Amino acid sequence: MKTSASLSSLLLATTTSAVHIPRHANTTEYSVKTPPLDTPWTYEVGTNPWPEYPRPLLERSQWKNLNGVWRHQNVSSLDAVNSPPVGQTLENAVLVPSCLESGLSGVQGEYMLYNWYSTEFTVPSDWTGENVLLNFGAVDYEATVFVNGKKAGFNRGGYFAFTLDITSYLTSGTNELLVFAHDPTDSDPYVIPIGKQTLNPSHIFYRPCSGIWQSVWIESAPANYITELNLNADMNGKVSGSITTSTNTSTSVEMTFTPRGGSGSSATHKCTSGDFSFTIDSPQLWSHESPNLYDIDIKVGQDQVKSYTGFRTVSRGVIDGVERPLLNGEFVFFMGTLDQGYWPDGLYTPPSYEAMTYDLKTLKKIGYNGLRKHIKVETDLFYKACDEMGLLLIQDMPSLRPSQTRTLKDCTEETILPNNAQQAEFQRQLQVLIKQFRNYPSIITWVIYNEGWGQITDPPYPEFGLTDLVLQLDPTRLIDATTGWYDHGAGDYSDNHHYANPQCGSPFYSIQSSPYDPSRIGFQGEFGGIGNNVSIEHLWNVQEAIDTINQTYEIDTTLAAWNYRGHELLGELRYQVQEYACSGAVWTQTTDVEGEVNGMLTYDRRFLRPDLAQWNADFGAIYDAAAGRSNSSMKLF
Ligand SMILES: *[C@@H]1O[C@H](CO)[C@@H](O)[C@H](O)[C@H]1NC(C)=O
Ligand SMILES: *[C@@H]1O[C@H](CO)[C@@H](O)[C@H](O)[C@H]1NC(C)=O
Ligand SMILES: *[C@@H]1O[C@H](CO)[C@@H](O)[C@H](O)[C@H]1NC(C)=O
Ligand SMILES: *[C@@H]1O[C@H](CO)[C@@H](O)[C@H](O)[C@H]1NC(C)=O
Ligand SMILES: *[C@@H]1O[C@H](CO)[C@@H](O)[C@H](O)[C@H]1NC(C)=O
Ligand SMILES: *[C@@H]1O[C@H](CO)[C@@H](O)[C@H](O)[C@H]1NC(C)=O
């Protein structure tokens, strides 16, 4: 077993001290490291971040949040995982959850490839006799977890939740939790889902996020507990799905549906674990305009959880001769932003729930009815917020190494693409994405590939097989197999990207995309992207990023010019809705990010570019044009 240099010195340093003084949660040693740009929430985060229950679709009453100040140490190799620093004091304080590269982490490091984390916790005394589950919202990229010195589990995949049953590792007193986080991002030879993270940021690719970036908590559950709830509720009141439990034994199930908001009566359904299907009479439907939800109390044997759902159907059909996406049987024009979910203070982790939902409220105020969550996955609370606020979501799979090349021995350049094993892992994680988020009513579409990033473009085209896999796990939504660039006919959408003006479901198209295919839904997966530079106090103050601002598709030198251009481009989109087969569009983007200055909001969220009255009117005209193309006598159910 090899031990890394810095870990050996750590072992040496601690073995020389006579008495071990645990300092796992010394909050006085933590402070925010001044980020290149802050937000109104940066200095309000404090040392108890993200206090909300993190898993609203499967909520247990007995839980304990482990977020807060932990200790952390950056080490130099993967071998360090073989020598967990049990009982030792790691070098620095860190705020969990946060990205190690963010100011909020208190570390703000670079090249955080190999990391130890430590904390301590006690199990509440009234949980005696129950199993204890340790939950992680997301750890980028691989996490190896030790409880009281014993390996309790491993997870691969930087965007997804995982749960470990740690009952057998616990002691009655203080328990020590160690996590080794390995995050190679885009270092060779790794080709893994990373979205826009890169170790070498430049213009549209940003500072990476490593380590524990979503909530960590423990909860108690009976020995036979729910491990998976898959539940879909449609516009006809049909509820279907499945419940899996930890022992795989057939267990009695009772589900009570209560309309949220007080009015209407509850309905209870009894069955056993495994697959279920039943009907609730005349439910109030969920839509972006009336986001009616039903709370669900679920009892499975001794396990009791709270969940919720929305009754709605996403489908596709021909309306007046045009392929359309349908919500509850009606054509709804999707008008969203490209939403990257980056924060100057927290990178992947929003400073708070309030900060996160500020973006969503702002988009609604401008007139958007949805957003495309771009090659990133958010905390479950984000999806809950969209369900409650009535925002339609297109969810991207985080892409593999985007647009990167490597130089071969003969000095030629090769596009970096996954090998077979890396492709298989991408496919596995795509399935994890679908399983974790398929119960959220606001998600209407899954995206597999963005602009060819990580997409093998030789036959057999991988997007066909991946589309089938997604459909097997979730036949209730539409699939945008390739948004932009290499479309070979898979999925429900014919999706073009073009800047700055849209070319949506129309007889003109950009060179990198294919012509509009009338057998699928005509869509503009990206357009807009017009920039407007701002003064230094609203910019990500990193010279390399500022130097790339001039790579923006278009810079409008005044705000009035920017709004004028917005009006022109939205007018062009309206025309394509009216005259051609455009069914939805995504404006780039919600906020500025690093060297990009094309947001509705600046990166610090302090300055809003759109002239609200004008943008409201322009979106209103687009929705009206779409309504004029809906023919209610031809609704397909
Ligand atoms: C916490 O850290 C501060 C600053 O290093 C130190 O003065 C204090 O003694 C520590 N407290 C504990 C309980 O270790
Ligand atoms: C973290 O460790 C890596 C080596 O794995 C090193 O390159 C990097 O500079 C370290 N970063 C910090 C902030 O110490
Ligand atoms: C339950 O079934 C799953 C999937 O088939 C399997 O991975 C797991 O080991 C089973 N658990 C038990 C306790 O039998
Ligand atoms: C954008 O503004 C910043 C400071 O406000 C300035 O340093 C930079 O040169 C500007 N870039 C462009 C392309 O206008
Ligand atoms: C953009 O600005 C950088 C740094 O100022 C400069 O090196 C580069 O040539 C400029 N690029 C363009 C397209 O103007
Ligand atoms: C709606 O569809 C019906 C049946 O196909 C057709 O007769 C009618 O002209 C259509 N109305 C509009 C406004 O397109």
C-alpha cells in the first residue's frame, strides 16, 4: 500500500502529539474566503447552510442535518484513500456543503483532485432500535465514506444523491465520519460527466466544483424501509409506479393523497410494495399556470414518509398539421432561459434557498414559463420550487468533456470522446438522473446530448439506444436526444441552436444543425446570447475571464441597445411561431457567468438587464402567436 507524501507527513504530525484533540467542528476557524465577486447572500450564509429537509419527495420526520463546518485536507494522490486519517485533525476548516473552489467553502482552492473531509456526529437517543441512514445530496466526483474507521460505502457520479445504511458502524457516543472525495474534472485520462467545469477556465467553460456540494444528513428508518419511490400521476387521475424496500419483501402500502392548500378531500389507496396503479377521481391538474399539488402520506410497513405529486400529462401530437409538445393535451409554447445554476460565491452550490429561488422568481417576472437546466443537476429543492411556482423544466444530462481535443504523437488533433467503459458509465449515470428526478411534475423533457459534447458521431449513433433506455425508465416525458449540432433523427425534437437570431421550426437553419424535420417538434434549444458589458463591481474579477468578454456573440454597448436587440430577436421568434413550426425556445441565459455578460441578471444578481414592460409584451405576443396556432378542435388525448 502506497501512502502519499502529504498524508505521511500528516500521520507523522499527529502521532507526535500526545493527546488527540478532535477539532471536527470548530466554527471559529471557518470564514468565507473573499470570492472574485459576491452576491447579496454571500455573507448571510453563516455556519448552518441549507437547513431545509433536502429530499422533499421522500421525507422522513426523524433527521439530523450534518451540514456546517467540517475539517478538510487537500492531498496529492488517489492512494491516500487507502489510509484514512482516523482520529486525526485535518488541516483546515471547510463549510459543507460547498464547492472546494468556491469562496463560501472557506478554502477556495485550485486543483482539488484528492480530498479528505472529517466531521463527528451523535445519533439522537430516541432513534434507538432504528436503522440509521447517511445521505449525501451530491459529491463530485467519487466519494469513499468511512464511519468510525470502517469503509461504509462508495459512490461515483458528481451530480446524484446516495444513501448508505451505516447502522452497523455506529457507536453509542460520538461517531467519526471521513469522506475521501476524488474529482479529476477534465484531467486526462478521465472522460466523465462534468458539464461546464474545467481545470482551465476559458469563456464558456468555468471554474470547477469539487467535493461535497449538496447537503449531508442522517435519518432514522425501520429495518425494512423504502429505498425507491417511482410515482407518476396523469391528467386522468391515474397514479402508477413502484415502491422498493430495503429487504425486497412484499410489504403493505397505504398512500393518502391530499390536495395542498386545504380545499378538497383526501383519498387513500392500499396495496403492497412493488408495482402499483390506481385512479384518483377528478384531480385538480398541475400546469405552469395552476401548479396544483397533492401531498402524499405514505406508509410502507413501519416506514412513514411524506411525498407529493402533480397530476399532469406530457405528450406529443399533431395540432393543425404541426407536431407539438402537449401539456394536459394542449399545445403549450415553452419559453425558457438557458439556466446554468452557477454562483460567484458558491459555484455549483447556491448560497441559500432564497438565493436560488430569486433566480426563478426573476424569470417569471420577465415572462418566461420555464427553463432549461443546462448540463447541471440541482438540489431536489430546486425541482420542488419549480413544481410549486409552476415553471416548466427541460433537464439536461451533464455532458462529458465538451469540445476538447488532445494532440496525438503525430501532432494531429483528436476530439476527446469516451471509450467504451466511459460511455457505459455515462449511460449508467444518465439512468441515475432519470430515476432520481422522474417524480417531479415540472420536468417535461430530458436532454441527452448538448451540441455534440461527448457525443460519438459515428454509427451506430449512441443517442438512439440512450433514448430507448430513458423511455424504458420514464415513458411519461419527451426526449430531446440532441440539442444542437449532430441530429440523426432520434428523440421527439428537431432542435436547432443559433445565435443571435432564432431559426426555429423554419426552412432556414444553421450549418452545424440539420434542417427542420417536420416529423418531430420544431424547437430552438438556444438563441439570443447578446451581451452587454458592465462595470467591474458586477463582473467576476478574474483577469483571464475579463479578457474573454470580447468572445461574446454580440456586445451591445448600451442597455437601450441591448433591449432593442432583445425586442428584434423576440419579434423574429414570434414570426417563426406564427408562420412556421416553432414550438418552444431557450434564450441564453439566466445570468452572466464568469467571462460571459449575456444574462438577464449579472453574475452577482444585483443588476437586471431587461426592460420588463417590453419583455413582458414581447413574450405575450409570442404566447398569443402560439395560441393562434393551437386548434382546440384537434386536441389529442
Ligand atoms: C477553535 O479554533 C480557535 C482558532 O484557531 C482556537 O483559538 C480555539 O481554541 C479552538 N477551539 C477548540 C474547541 O478547539
Ligand atoms: C491540492 O493538491 C494538488 C495536488 O493533488 C495541488 O496541485 C494543488 O495545488 C493543491 N491545492 C491547494 C489549494 O492546496
Ligand atoms: C434487493 O434487490 C436488489 C435488486 O434486485 C438487490 O440489489 C439487493 O441486493 C436486494 N436486497 C436484499 C436485501 O435482498
Ligand atoms: C468589460 O468591462 C470591463 C470592466 O468594466 C473592462 O475591463 C473590459 O475591458 C470590458 N470588455 C469589453 C470587451 O468591453
Ligand atoms: C480579446 O481580448 C484579449 C485580451 O484583451 C485579446 O488578447 C484578444 O485578441 C481579443 N480578441 C478579440 C477577438 O478581439
Ligand atoms: C381546426 O381544425 C378543424 C378540423 O380539422 C378545421 O376544420 C379548422 O379549419 C381548424 N381551425 C383553425 C383555426 O385552424
